[in-house]
Amino acid sequence: MNMNPDFLEILRCPFCKAKVELKADGSGLKCETCFRVYPIRDDIPIMIVEEAIIEKEVEA
């Protein structure tokens, strides 16, 4: 997925208000602080806390 860098810069985690970054595989946006991953469906980030999953800090 191609995400506009300006758009990505203004997005924040709705849970803790920290920055999010695009995952390497493009499947979601991951919070830098609480490690919630918000899914991307049909090129639309779903920024709803209940839709997020929590990933460990370091991926295997």
C-alpha cells in the first residue's frame, strides 16, 4: 500500500495519541508506544481501538 507521507505524519494512535508507522508488509499501522496495529482494508486505515491487535515490540 502506498501511504502519503504527509497523511501518515498527522495520524496518531487513538488509544495513546502516539505516532503510528506503516508496517513493512503494508497490512496495518503500528503504534510506536502501545504496539497496537490498526488494520488497513481497501487502502483505508481502520483507526478504531477495538479493531486493533497488540503486537510485541520486536517481531520475529
